[in-house]
Amino acid sequence: MDEANEERADAMFHALSDRTRRDILRRVLAGEHSVSALAERYDMSFAAVQKHVAVLERAGLLTKRRSGRQQLASGDVEAVRSVSSMLAELEHIWRGRIDRIDTFLKEN
């Protein structure tokens, strides 16, 4: 993986490391929500929710658009698929290592 992809992966996994951000992402993947409507769901300030949304946006996991005075957020399904693909690649690598350890242990 090149440096730009590594940095994108870091940003995605950082964004997904927080429970609130994962919940926001689930909501916006199900349908577009205003940031105000998202903020109503959490026991934190509007500014705090905006910061969570900004982290998800910087990671490329959601996009925002303006509609009048509202900021509307939508999940990026392709970005989530790329995270899934990265995890599948890591799983493949680790399964191969585990299989080699199993083979080694059986032979010795």
C-alpha cells in the first residue's frame, strides 16, 4: 500500500475507533440526516457532534452538503466497503500465518 492509502486507512480506522462516530456512521448509511437531527440523539453538545461528523468526513466515510441552513450528512458506502476490504486483506494474512504455525506444530 502506498503512503497516501496508508494515511487514508489510518484516518478511517481512527474515525471508526469511537463508539459515537460508529453510531453516526450507521445512521447516515441508512439515510441522509441533518447534523442537527444527529445531535439530538446524543447527550453531548451540538459542537461535539459536529466534531465527530468532521472526523468521519475527513476520513471519507461520510459527505456533507448544504440545503438552506441545514448541513446534511450521508454515508459513503464505497468507503465502508474499502474498510471491509482492508480488514479482509489483514484477515487473509493472519489466517495464512496461523496455518503456517499449525503446520509447523504438527511437523514438530
